[in-house]
Amino acid sequence: MTLRRCLATLTFSAALGTAAFGQNQPAPATSFGPAAAQNPVDNLRLQYANGIVAVAEDKIITVADVMREIMPLLPQLRADAKDEKDYQQRLETLQDGVIQDLIDRVLIIKEFKKDEKRHIPDSYIDNAVADDLAERFEGDRSKFLAYLRSQGKTIREFRKDKEEEIIYSYMRSQQKKSQSVVSPVRIETYYNENKDRFYREDEIHLRIIQLARNEETSTDAQLLEKANMILARFKAGEQFADLAKEFSATARAKGGDWGPIQRSNLKPEFSDPAFKLQKGEVSAPIILPDACYLLYAEDRKFAGIQSLDEVRDTIERMLISQMTRTSQERWLERLRRNGYIKHY
């Protein structure tokens, strides 16, 4: 049995409420059907001394380390899985990623400490410990000390963990900062090579006044009379948003603002009149069984390829994200090549 399969079975058993280490008992049925997973602890002990998953530099990464990272993610993982087989596949992928992240964490911290001039001020660590005490333990030091005892850790070791968390975050953020500028030429080149990605459907930014049927406006004629009165005030110079705040049965606080909407997201009784409007125009009253509606085009964008100016910021963010991922992966590959790593 591979380590990955052992971990997957062990995590699956733990997720079902079976003993994580030691007791041989059948796993209960799940929504995926009776669980086929058996207790892997004996195999784990025989094949992997002390439950060691990997060694990175002088840090031993254990099954318990991996489980601690994975367990909070299991409910969502199970919710997303189609069946037990899919769950196991997702779990194995997750485990691979967690193990690699734990190894990378060790290598990143080592890279920081190679420069003897770099260090984390004690005040930063003090603040991190104080924040943890306030947030996780509600400021109760006795709960904090009980937690340390349950983990077999001293306060010194806990502070070291916090220091390493700060180092890890700092080193990651430094890598992101190094990829924060994209040349205009590169943005334009990407746009010209990927124009089809920037096709936009017909879109209208709508404000709507809904006049509900009530005792005063129960008939079509009464609704139409009120709608025409609102239209007259609009044509006389009043803002549609102000009229919506006064009269609309919905979105009143927002001045009837429904935001940008594409043609495919509107029913025909609304889309047909709405997409005949130009920016700043209002529709004729639309009488429906439930209410009467007035549609106002706050803005209007027509179907077609968006211009470079419209998508420049989007492309820039996209390219920065790609550059950051590529840069970080190259950085991590270098750390992995130069570090000591042993998988079990």
C-alpha cells in the first residue's frame, strides 16, 4: 500500500468518525454507500516508521501533520464529491498538495534564514501570539495553556511556530511584489492574440420603476395613468433615480438600480423593449399582470469585441497573476533542487 493510499484511507476513516489511530472497527455507511475503507494503521506502522511522510532539511513531516491540514477541508471535499471513488481521488490530490506545501514551507523558511541580517522583531511575534490568544482562546490564558498541553508544545515552541508563519507570509508576499508591472506592449499583444475572449453580449445598465397593483392602481388604466404622470415628470427634467425612490415598489433605496444586465438574463417582455433603448432613454409603460414597469437605460453597451481600453485593467491583472504563478513556481523549483528532501 502506498503512503498516499494509506493517508487517503486513514483520512476517510477519520472523516466517518472511526478511530484515527489504533482501533480496528468497521467504518459506517456513507451517502456514497457502505465504506470499503479498512483501518490502515497496522500497515502504516509496518511500512512507515513513526508515521513519517517526508523529511525536508531537518524537519520531519508526519502523517499527523498532514491530517491536521486536511481535516478542516474534509466537509467541503465530501460535499463536492459525486461518489466515494470521486471523493478518494479528490482526497489523494489534496494530500499530494498538502505534503508539497509542508515541504515548501520548510524550504522557504530556510531561504529566509540564509541571510543572517534578516530577522523577525520580537514585537511582531508578541503581537501574533496576542492576536491568537484573543481570537482563538477569547483572551483566556488558561484555555491557551490547556491547548499547548494537548499539543505537547511549550510557549517557546508556539512562538517559533508564529515566527515561521510570519516568515512564510513575508517571503510569499515578496515574490508577489516582484511581479507587479506589465508593459503596455505585452498587454496589447495579449489583447490582439485573444480578442475572442473579450466578446461581450448586448448589455444594458437598467433602472426600473415598478408600480404594483393596489387599491389605487388596480386596473391597467390606473397603472397607465400613474406611469404617464411619472414619465411627464421625467421629461420635465427630474432624475429617473429620484422618481424611482419616490414611486418604485422594488429597489427604491437604490433608485431602482438593477445594475448591468445581459439580454440573455432578461425575460422577453423586458428584453425586447429594454434593448431598443439608447443611453438616457426611458421605455413606454409595460403593463403586466402583476405590475406596470418603466425601464431606464443608465448605460448601454452593444454586442461585440470590447475595446482594448475597456479590458486593459482586466488583462493587466490576468498577466500579473500568470507572471506571479510562474515566478513562484520557478522560485520553489530552485529551492527544491537546492534543498534536502526525502519522501517515504
